[in-house]
Amino acid sequence: MGARAQTAGMKTNLLYDATASINLGVELGLSQRLTLDVSGNLNLWTWKDNRKWKHWLVQPELRLWTCNRFAGHFFALHALAGQFNFGGIKNNIKLLGTDFSVLTDQRFEGWAFGGGLGYGYALPIGKHWNLEFELGLGAIYSIANGFECDVCNRPTESDIRKLRPALTKAAINLVYLF
């Protein structure tokens, strides 16, 4: 049930779908074991109580497959760039040195750039369908302005520049192969 003859794929990341983020990815075969994946994500929504996870993100990725493209294990090198407006998200999450609980009472908007290395596995589930799993670790550099609450525009900090280790990719993709 392999997908060796496939040359391209379109995909959606089910994890982004779960956060109401519009996303679409395209993957092109470059050789028998090398592919180029480019995904884009967009979230424009403001939820109840002015909670925001607004962003757009573009993430190109070069993949090296251990056997044939679009099936089995792969290693990846990816970059990312985007813009964000996060705030009003009540949580106690701390991950890789980042304290996301500050988003409970503050709002941040700015830009992010980064990259990392990933590992994934593509499971063929039909003649033209795959289910793909991937995790990536790397670093993100962000330039942001902070605001004292999620609804007000009184800045607390401006031109905040941080480079931090990060989970740079998390995906469960549903893929259609051509």
C-alpha cells in the first residue's frame, strides 16, 4: 500500500484545524528520497472574552525520506516566519523555558522567525491518502510589543527581542497524494 509513484501531495494539519486555524500544505517530490514541503497557517479569530491566538505563519521544509518519498520515516530541516497577536489565554503552561501563563493577563503582538530539525512518519492509509506525524525542535526569534491587558492598548514593553528554544513543528497531517 505504498505511495512510491506519487509526485506531490496536499495536506491539512489536524492540530491546527483543532485550534480553528486555516492551514494548507503542499509537498513536492524533488527526487526518490527528497521532498519540499511548504505550509501556511492563518487564524484571524477573536473568541469570547477577547481571547486571541491570531497569527499567520509560513513554514518551508526540506525532507529526507529513509526509503521512498511519501511513505515511512523522514528527517526534516525547516524554517518559519510569521506575525502574531496573542492574549487573554488563561493557562499555566511552561514549555522549553517559555512561560505561556503571561498570556492570561497580557497581550503580545509582533513577528517571529526561526527554524529547526524534525522527525516524522507517514503512514499510507489508502491509495492516495496518508496520515503523517511530525515533531520539530529548534529556536524562534521574536520581536514583540507587550500590553498590560488583553483588551487595552497601554504598552508595558516595546521592542521585546527574544531568542528561545522551541517546539517549532507539531503536526498530524491528513495528506492527499497525486
